[in-house]
Amino acid sequence: MRSVATRPASTLVCPSCSTPLPTRLPTCPKCSHIAPISSEESYHALLDVPESPNPFVVDARTLRRNFLQAQRVCHPDAWSGKGQKEQAIAATQSSLLNKAYQTLLNPVQRAQYLLSKRGEATQETDQVDNHELIMDVMDAREELEDANTEAEIETVRNRNEGRVTEAIRRLEKAFANQDYTKAKEESIRLKYWQSIEDAARAKQRET
């Protein structure tokens, strides 16, 4: 199994004015120095959330706090009065931050990202060779199709919530054990159950 090196959290210093930087971005609000983000920077490092001991476990409140702080530093509006080069870099940083945040926030996307970094990328067409799981998913979809009231849809969601929680627990264990084959399997399982949740929420909005 391939391991991925992580960089320890540390206070970065502006190369232009030597002021400690407020985030992991190479961006200094004090002297308006800004540089492109390294292509080797992981989403965890970018948003200053730990990858160790388990990269799949992310504290959502810390993630959001760090995301908002970083966005304040590089948001294009904050650089509107600067040069075109600086504005372009700020826009790229802001876009990458959004992508990193959404990826780490969503358990399915987070698992897929971590697997891709470890050479185990998932594909849209990937399926689990588990007949019982496939039957359970089909039953859940049929139950949702037959649900016509708010209460019936909520019952489907409540039942599915337990499946999502269990799939996330299994993913945490797989990544903790660096069992990426198992993690890939569990990420596909979670994707199935998350699709039920998404469909149920969409149906609730239409009801």
C-alpha cells in the first residue's frame, strides 16, 4: 500500500515582509504579496486540517472556520484594486479553496479524493460485487418511489441515515488501517446510500 507524506502544520512567513501569514495561503494581507499555490499542496494542508492519524476524519467546524478565514484573505473582492496578475492569482486561490472545502466536507468526495491521492481512484461506473447490497439499494429506491407524503419520505430518510452512518464508520476504519481496497469498496457503498438521501431530499422539496 502506498503512503502519502503529510506536512506538519506550521506558521508560514511572508517572503516579502516577513510577517507571519494568517493562513496556509502564500498570501499576505499586510504587504499584498500573493503567489500561486503549489500543485503539491493537499486539500488538508491548504485548509489546515490534520491528515494524521486518520485523513478521512475531518472536524466540520474547524474545516469551515479555516475555509472562511482563508477566503477572507484571497477573495477576489479584496484584490479588486490590485494588479491584474494579483487579481488572477487571488481568483485561482479562491476557486481552489472552494473545491477543497466542498471535497473535504462531503464524505463521498473526501473518500474519493483520498483514494485518488493513493493511486486507488474510483470511477463513475464502479460497482460493488455484493448482491445483498444491490438488493437493499433497490428496495430503498422502491420504498422512496412509493412514498407520497412528507411523513413517508421522512421515514425513508430516517432509515437510510443509519446506513449512511454505518458506511462512514466503515470508511473511517478502512482509512485508519490503510486498507484502501476496502475503503474503495465502502466509498461506493456510501455513494449508493447518499444517492438515496439526495433523492429523498429532492422529493421532499417537490412535495
